[in-house]
Amino acid sequence: MVVLAVAILARYRRNLAGGWRKTYVITAVTALYLNVFVLIVQLFEKVPSLHELAPKGSEPPFAITQGVVMVIFIVLGILAVKGFREQSVRGLERGTRAA
């Protein structure tokens, strides 16, 4: 919840100005990662074939899956921070692009 609160602050109160743009991207990617983390935990608990691989949730298949997902999100997060262009948020809301 704290991560989402910071993302909302960056987006709506600070209008993605300056460093808040990167803060928004990082917190949004972090919130999505945490949701996917919970999804993976639930899958390993509820899907019988996955539960057989990691009944306690601390076995190597579970750890490897979480590690791979974390690396993917780190790479995507870095690309997202680099790719989030400087544009006027208010200009985008009106349907125009800032120069």
C-alpha cells in the first residue's frame, strides 16, 4: 500500500515533474512485481503439480521461479525508467503532445 501511495502522490500531486517521473515508474513496477510475487505463491500453493515441486514454498523450484521473475522485473523496470519520455501529463490528458 505504501508503494501505491507514493505512486499516486507522484502522479496526481506532483504531476510527474522532475524526479517524480522516475519515482512513479519505479513504484508502479514495484507494485506490479509484488502482485506477481503473490500470484506465484498462490500458484505454488493451489496448483497440485506445482505444489508437489515445492510443498513448503522454500524449495529450489519456488526460489528459482521467484528469482527469474525478479530479474525480469528489474530489467523491465530499468527499461521503463529509461523509456518514459518527458511529456506534459496535462497535455496528454487533453490529447495534445508537448514539444
